[in-house]
Amino acid sequence: MAKMRAIDAAVRILEKEGVVCAFGVPGAAINPLYSALKRRGSINHILARHVEGAFDQPHFGAPR
């Protein structure tokens, strides 16, 4: 049985839930998620300048 990293499983779950766009601020702790998102290529990422911007982005002007 092939093993999957937990972070790759998390990205697959996001895909199955219909996520097509994510907003965020990269940092050391979250970088493995960004790597997994890039490898899969199915979820678009939009960079925010700060956490508050990432939080508000889906509500105001997010691509649909």
C-alpha cells in the first residue's frame, strides 16, 4: 500500500470539498502546504500582504 504524507492528504480533502482558490500569507510553518498545493496544481493561491487581508479576501473581491 502506497503511503501518502498528511499534507498531501489535506490538499486532496480540500479538492474533494470543491476548494478552487485559497488565500494566505506564506511562512515557515505553512510552507509544506504551499509545496503540496503547487505539486497538485488544482487549487489557485492568492497571496495576501497580511493575515487580515487573507481573512477578508474571500468576502470582498474574491474570484468566483
